[in-house]
Amino acid sequence: NKFHFINKFRKMERTYIMIKPDGVQRGLVGEIIKRFEQKGYKLVAMKLWSPPREFMEKHYADLSSKGFFAGLINYMTSGPVVSMVWEGANVVLEGRKMLGATKPTDSAMGTIRGDFCIEVGRNICHGSDSVESANAEIALWFPDGVSEWDSCESAWIYE
Ligand code: IDP
Ligand code: MG
């Protein structure tokens, strides 16, 4: 139908969202997924696993010169993470808004970090910061690609 035709040609983005080991340990997996689902984004890839240290160092390679890098890698490899790819219009920027600021003390209440954590080194979630880094992170975390599927909600979410 007409709605479907419009939706098919709408420009969609994808972003890499990860629930960090503290988010998994604290039972916040469902809460974080719920917020992305309820916003209207579409889940196109997901897995729970414990990547090796070298893999996590690759993910955070741009921070390797920082003093907190070793601590960050220890934290991020301390337990399983939930890796996801979410799709939707402007999802990279909007997803970052949903997570909140890097430092929970700067995060607005109502954001994931604002609502559920206290310290920058235990900030429970990750989200790609640009379309370019999203594409690189999705390729790193999901080398076999994502699932293409049509959501029955799309005609009710997009004009
Ligand atoms: P982001 O996760 O909001 O994109 P980045 O600057 O890319 O923030 O830093 C990646 C992660 O490194 C942060 O989410 C946080 O867990 C950790 N981190 C950043 N700055 C600090 C710091 O000053 N001390 C400890 N950990 C930090
Ligand atoms: Mg970052």
C-alpha cells in the first residue's frame, strides 16, 4: 500500500548499542531494550557474550592513550555484554540522547544513565557516537551482518 511505499524509501540509520557488564549484572537488560522498543526503533541484531580482551581493546582503540584505558578494558571484560543493532530514522543521535551523557552526573534524569547509574566508570551502556563509527562498530561486532525484516509497526511510527 501507499504507506509501505513511503517507508521503503525513507533513509534509515543503524547504531551499535551495548549493555555493559554492570548493566547485565544489575538486571537492566530488559529495561534498556524496552526503551528502544517503545521509542519505535527496530532491533536487527542481538547477542550476549564475553569477548576477549583484545577484541574490547579494538572496540575502544581511540581511547588507548587515556589513563583510564586499562581500567576500562578490565571493566568491559568483567562479564558478558549484550550487543545490539537498532535501526530507525536518526537512531545514532537519538540513541545517544536516550543513553544520556558519558558522565552520569551530567546525564538528565529520564535518560538511561541518568536514571540507573552514578559513576562514569560504571555507566552501564554504550552507543555509537556518529554514523561513521556506528558502521565500523556494527562491522566489528556483527561481521556476519544483521537481520533484515519488515516491522508491522513502521506505518504507525513513520509518516
Ligand atoms: P561514551 O561511552 O559516552 O561514548 P567515551 O568518551 O567514548 O564515552 O568513553 C568510553 C567509555 O569509557 C565511557 O562510556 C566510560 O565507561 C569510560 N570513561 C570515559 N571517561 C572516563 C573517565 O574519565 N574515567 C573512567 N572511565 C571513563
Ligand atoms: Mg564513545
